[in-house]
Amino acid sequence: MIGGDSERAHCPRCRSEKVWRDGLRDNTSKVIQRFICRNCGYRFSGSNRSLVFSGSSEIEISCQVCDGESKNLIVVPENGTTGEISKTEKQLENYVFYLKKRGNKFVTIERRQRYLKELVKIGACLEDQESMKKALSEILWVGRSKNNTALAYTLYLKMEDKTWEKPKYQETRKIPFVPTELEIDQLIAGSSPKTALLLQTMKETAMRPGEAINLTWNDIDPVSKTITVTPEKGGNPRIFEISDKLLGMFNSVKGTNYIKDPNRIFQKHLRHIRRSFQRSKIRLAEKLQNQRIKKIMLKTLRTWKATMEYHQTRDPYYVMDFLGHTSLQHTRLYVQLDKALFKDQKNDMICKIAKTEEEAKELIELGFTFSNQIGQSYLYWKRK
């Protein structure tokens, strides 16, 4: 700990313990340690954690750095070394290399490695199958996460030419949270330019987060105002027409894009984008006093857009193609959401009558659909 204080630093804004050192601030007689909250991004000074340098006396200072992928802070000596790598770390490195050889994507590898690290943190041993089962039974995760963790460990054992009796956990499917369009627009307006661009893209196209961050400038066609999606998770490729607002946001970001790969639009690693997004929504939820904003996740925008598309068209096959699904199995969710969200909406249709060919032509050009004929009149309808 800093300055001999045994108490862990807390963020004064959100009370989170995810606090990192963020440089020093020089005062007349002392140097004050600065901190940054990794939860909400708030920066503050540690009044009781000051590092004092008096005269020419030397004070031994140890630095706190992030150990690998974990968020635990470890003390590193002045020479910057942490000793020999542990056996568990070597095993996890071999596991990552094994998954790469299997052809798994970076996001999948990162998630599976994180699952095993979490179990090791609470005392499980990769060589002891019973300890892994015990840790899985005790950890407070939902059934789907536990099943994914068990699968990750199954692949680890396969790498070691071993097998185990994989435990089964019941997955409980929940109805996802669907925010209002106003809340989404507020979140986009309160985010950084790059994060706002990602959110607006997902709002208009319902891309998966992984599909959105893999976009390149070659996928954007400013002439036809379209964007091409390279699918993931076995989905179908799609092409979408984008609004002038979104096209303007792309042009604005392009002039200030400093990514190493000049053809990429967003960073390669989704975790960095999620971190910025997490800070934005926590800050905005406190500012607007709307805790619903904290419940919005990146994939929530895909859920919202799919629900709105089904509400407008009432066509599950259209929504299936819009989302890039290969079957209707996953599209049924948006039918349920539509019934739940719009159950109190009485009249969401407009009906028009055409008696001449010119009137019928005008209604069709406005997007109306022919419904029925009554006498010499023709009925057309469309959704509001």
C-alpha cells in the first residue's frame, strides 16, 4: 500500500475499489499521489497517501502495476522484475497458444482464459479436477457462465490429453432489458466521439459488438451511403443504408483517427471499448439521475433495434435477415419483447382509402400496402 497505509483507496464519486495510480503532483514541500478510478474514470488526489520527499534523503518507492490480464495490483521492486513465472501462468500461456492453433478468435481466447483465472483466484488448481468442480459450485455465476467455464476447462484437459466428467448447470434464460430511444440517444450524446460512433452504428444497424469493432474504412461507401458487415458467429453478411448523421460522424472521426492500422476504425480489443463505454454510462446515469442507463450494454442496442424492426414490420423472416440469423430460433425473442413492450398500444396503424388509380399510386409511393377492396374503394395501410 501507499505511504504505509493499510486501507485500500476508494473513489470518492462511486466508492469503487478499482483505483489505479495516475502519476504524481508536485507541491512546494511534498509530492502528492494522483489516482484514477477504473470504474467511472474520476481522477483525484490521495490526501492521506502523499509521498513526501524532504531534502536529499532518498525514499524507497515501490510501484503498483497490473499483473497480466488480472486487476490485482502487485508490488514490483525497483529493478522492475517479479521473479520467475509461476507454473499456473505457464499453463495458461500454453492454453492460449493451444486455442490459437485451434483457430479460436481473440475474444473467445481472452474470455476462456479469464474464466480459468477466476477459478484459480478462489483457490482452484488446474491439475485437480475436484478443486475445479468445487470452485465452480461455489462461484456466484449464472448457469450459462458456469457452462462456458466448464467448457473452457474441458478444452484445457484436452490439451493435456485428459478427460473429466463435465458438470451440467441449468441455464436460465431471461428477458433482456430494452431501453427507450431517448435513453439511447442520451448515452450516445454523453459518450466520447469514438464510443458515440460505435453506439450510433449499432443503433442503426443492430450489428454485434464484434462485427462493429471489426469495421474498416473499406466497408463504408460514402457515395451510396451504405455499410457492409462481415459476420461473426456463423451469421450471414449484410449491407445497410446509413443516415446522413452517421456518415457525418464517420467523416469526423476519420480526420482524428490515430489507430496503428490506418484501415481500422475502432480498436482491435473490445475490452478497451467496453471500459470507456462503462465509464460513460455510469457518469451519465449519475448526471441525469436515471439508473436505467446503467443497465444498457453494448448488445442492448442490437436487442432494441431488432425489437423495433419487428414492431414496424411484423415479419420475423425480415428481422432474421436483418440480424444475419440463419434460423428463426433466436428471432422469436423479439416477438416476445414486442408483445411485452407494446401491449398497451391501441392503434399503431394508418388506413387510407383510394378510389382512383392516381390515389392508389400516391399511397403506394408513400409506403402503404394494399389490404382489401370494399365496393369501388381500395383499402391501404401502413404502420405509424
